[in-house]
Amino acid sequence: MAADPELLAELDNAIAVLRDNLRELVEQAAAYSGAADESRTADRIADQQAKLDALLAERDQLLKASK
């Protein structure tokens, strides 16, 4: 059974958004100074990375199921 192209497109879009968010957060982290800012940014980066990892796993499962 083939993977749903709409679902794959939605996942790819969400993945692209999260990757963009991560890039921006890393750039912000480089510009910030102070422990509180660094901790908050690190938490946001970890959160975005966890979401990205989950979406990548979901997409991989969907693609494997369609083979």
C-alpha cells in the first residue's frame, strides 16, 4: 500500500518548519549571553529537536509501511 501523498507532504512541511526553527534558535543562542537566556534557549532547542525527531520517525514508519 502506497503512503498517502498528502500526509507525506504535511509531514515534510512540518519537518521543514522545525528545521527552520532550530536554525533560528541556534543563531539566537550564539547571540545571547547570560545563564538564564542560554538555559531557556537550550530548552527550546531540545523541545524543537524532540518534535523533529518524532516527525522524522513518523515519516520513516509511513514510508516503510508503504513498501
